Amino acid sequence: MSKKKKYSYRAGSSRPLTITAYIVTVIFILLILFPLFLIASYAMRDNTALNENPSALLPECSKSVELVLDYSEYDELADQELLEMIQKDSMYAMYTSSAEFDGEAVGEYKVYGVIDGKTVFYQRQHNMALRIQLDYGAYMGVTKFDRETLTGTERYDKALAASEYEFDRNGLSYQPEANETDINQVGSKITAHLSDRENGSWVEGNIKTVSVHNAPVLMLESFYYYFEIPKYMYATVPVIANYSLLAFVFNTLLVMAWAVFTQIGLCSTSAYALSRLFSRRMSKILMMFFLITMMIPFICILLPQMIMMKNIGAMNNYAAMLLPYLYPSAFYIFLFKGFFDRLPQDLMDAAKMDGASQFYIFTRICMPLSKSITALLVLNVIVSAWNDFFWYLSAANRTNLWTINLALYSISINPTTKTNVSMGIALMTILPVIILTLIFQRQIKESVISSGIKG
């Protein structure tokens, strides 16, 4: 009688495999997230810093520049005259410094006007607010940043109207920080720049101090101004001038909501009919028809679809964006049908014996049981509608109809748009999809593990 070999497995023998699986998983997660990290890094830099070779992986920390100007020798001037002098000094100092020292990672400029040690004027501007005026606003197209150009024209009045300041001859509560550090000698450079009378660069007030210190929160504040940029780029379009990027977000959300409503409704009802109402043979024939439509490239139906939309007057309006979703997706029908086929027939028969109609069975039994698969399809429809680009570009290419992707494309190809701006807006368009995926991750896992109930 042959002896059987006995095999024993030592407890914990699978630990190396588990450790390896975790390491590989972490590596792949890092590789997947690296492009997102790189986009965020580029969005928080000055545009000229992106041209460094080699480019640093992490952005340089933003700096806050505090410029203190002393006007004690002008104390005899009237309030309005003194205010106008300080305003011109402040605006000139901030805009020329922003243009001259782009790449020094300066996040904000603060100007204090003091008389006898008392602060009478305070103005603060984020560097991105200054860049917006230089690239898209009052000073767009200006190449010569001398005092006369920046403070002696209508451009100055427009830029001043877009800024905020405080002035009180009796004194303000704002006080410059005692810290007078000068990171990377930025303060010394600004002082030399604003004291160069030979090149027409100066301020009327006496430069008392220029202090520079790190302020990391300014890097996040840049995203607020990325959000505001469309209002300056498309100032002639009323809805965008009023709501900026929100106008594109509204168009995108409208399309997504319509797509979810129509696709889930049409695909689920079509799948239920194929699964429960038609004969097996007819169901296979119709399902084959739907699946064949998936093999037709979109480019083949683009022109006929555009001609049809033009004939019914649906080009360049919301109808062109919404009507294509009235055709149910064959892929979603296939998924819903597979789920409905798995539902026990005994459940349907019991409902019919109780007098339930087909509509009742579909709405009160089948759809509630399909929450996991429905959640997965909702996420797919949202991502598909969010990412759709080519059809909207072809059929609804009016500025007030742009979705967020069309807006990002148009902003990025604008010759005045800097790389950090494009990256910042791109990051804001990516994050909502990531957040939705995290919200629905449990439903996604459930739908993948088990797409239905086995009979």
C-alpha cells in the first residue's frame, strides 16, 4: 500500500506575497496619481518658473512682499491730492514689480503708506490679480512699463477701479510685520527697481522697508483667480462676464443631468422589455441590433447627425447638446439586460399573482434591486458627458454654450494664456470627477463583484 505524502503549509507563508501585492499596488497608485500631482504643482507656480530646465518637481513657496512708503514730507497736501499720489505709487510699484519679477514666486504685494509712523494707506493685491490685468485686462498688450504708461492713461483708471484699497488720514489699523527678512534678495531687487530714476522707474514716497516672507496659503489662493479669468477673457459675453467659469459649469451640469435622466430611463426600460416582455428569439435579434450599433465609429455618423440637427434648427443651441442622448446606449442596455435576466422568475410570478402590472414590477421591484448597477451606470454617464468634446465643438460652438472642456480648450489655445493658468483650470475640471468616483466607489465595487441576484 503506497504511502500518501502529506503537505503542510506553514502559517504566514503567504506574507511575502501579500507584502509584494501591497508594494505593487502602492507603486501603481503613485504612477496613476503622478500626472495629477504634476498638474497641481505646475498650477501653483509662476509661469516663467515652468520654463526652468530642469524643472523642479515641487513648486517654490509663495512669498509675500510688504512695501512701506513714507510720505511724511507730503503731510501738508490735501487728502485727495495725497491719496492720488499714494495710489499711483502703489499701483505702479505692484504692477511693475509683478511684470519685472515674474518667476520669483511672489504671491502677493502689500503697500503701506505711512506718515510719521502712522499707516494712512493700505492696498493688497494677489499677484494673479495683477497678472490678470496685465494679460487680459487694463494693461493687456502693454510692453513698456514706465510710470507714464501705467499711471497716466485710461488704463490706469480701469485698473484702479478693479482694485481695493483703504485710506484714512487719521490712521488705519494695518501695520507692516516686524519681520524684515529678504528671501532670495527679492526685496533688494524691488528696492533697486523702484529707485531707478534714470530709467524712469521710481515712486514719490520714500522707500522705508521692503520685507519678504514665505506665505504658502497664497499658492491655493491662485485658484480663485483662475476661476475668475474667463470673465476677463470673454467680457463681451454677458453670461460669462457675470458668472465666469460657473457659466461653463452650468452647461456641463445641464448636459450631465439630462444624460443621466434619459440614458438610465431609456436604457433600463429597453433592457426590461428585452429581458421580460419579448420572446427569447426576438430579444436576441434586437439585442444584436443594439450591439451592432456599437461597432459604428462616431466619426461615420457625425456629418449625418449634424445635417439632421441643422435641418431641424438645432445647431448652436442647447438642443444640439441634449437631443443625441435620446438614443439609448447599447452598452448600458446590455448591462441592464444582464442584470434583469438574473432576477428570479419566481419573484416575477409571485408579483403577477398578486395583481402587479409590468410597470409596477419594473418600477417597484426591478429598479430598486438594481441600485448598484444603476450607480455604476450613473457614474459612467456622468464621466462620458463630462468628457465629451468633439460633438460639442462641432454642433454647439458658441461661447455661451461651451461646456467646461470646450472652455478649457479655448482658454488654453489663447496666446495670452500662461501654462500655470491652463493647469489650474484643468485641475479644477478633474477634481469633480475624482470626487464622484470616491463617492460611488462602494457601488462600483458591488456592481463589479455581483451585478445581480442568482436564481
